[in-house]
Amino acid sequence: MRSPQPVSLTSSYRVSFPWYIKASFWIVGGLAAFVLVFFGAALRGHQLIDVGGFGTQGDFFGGHIAAIVGCITLLVVVLTGYSQLNYERQFRLREHFLSAIGVIGQYDIAHPGCEQALRMLDYFSQVALDLEDTELLLILNTVMTKEIRKKLDEIDAGKQEIYVHAREARHKIQEVLKDYNMRRKGLL
């Protein structure tokens, strides 16, 4: 498993388009600019290429360029829909994760360091580790109370094979926080 990424919560919430959507926008924009140049030239009475008149020129652009731009626009719509689905999935995952944090906190308040809290913490630690999401790890850190940390340390000391993901998440969180503090102090 890779080491945790540096703490940067702005990247989690900043909307940015993938490269293929940006490229599609540039292609559509370039074609639109190309057509606009010929349209402007036709309005001024200039003929940029000899195609036998403005009617033929219009047929050429209307028949070929419009079909190409229409296909590219459809591609942009499909890719944007796909990106929207990914953003929606990420939002729902975070929403579910935050609900689980509330439940873990309630279990831990009722019975500090109880098995239910540790089991849920272990499961959601696995989710955060599998997704390699630093923000989810930091959210998990909010419910790792002194009692839970003590229980995880006891399990580590006893070399038991339970709550493996929660223990690994705790170590990753310590690495992330140490890295963050080093960067903040200017030592990295």
C-alpha cells in the first residue's frame, strides 16, 4: 500500500474537470473559433478559400463542421455526466462515512472502548485505507478517543490479529499528522 498523501483538503472539495473533458472543450472552442473566422470574413465580403461561392462555403461548414462539433458536444455531455456520477459517488461515500462516525461516537460515549465501536472503526478504517483517502483517515481520527487508542495499543502490544485495519489506520494517521506538522513548521 502506498504511503499517505500530504494533507490537502482543498483538493477534496475543489471541482476540476479531467483532462479529456478539458481537451473536448478546447476542441469545440477551436472549431467554433475557426467557423467564426470564416463567418466574419464572409460578412466583410472576403472569401478565405475558393469553394465556388458563399452558398457552397455554407454547405461545407454546415454539412461537415456542424456534424463534427455535434459529435464532440455529445462526447462532452456524456463525459460530464460520467464525471458527475463520480462526484455524486464520492459525496455519498463521505456522507455515509460521517454517519458512521456519529454511530461510532455514540457507542464510545455509552461504553468507552467497546467492541461495537472498535468493529465499526475497523471496517471504516479498511474503507479509508483501501481508498487511500487522507481526509477519511483524518475524519476517523476524530473518534479515536483515549480509550480506543489505549485498547488499540494493548492489542498491538499483545500482537493479536484483531482490528487490523483500525490499528493500521491509526499508524497512517500518525504519519499523516507528523508529515503535516513537519510541513507546517517548514522542516520538509
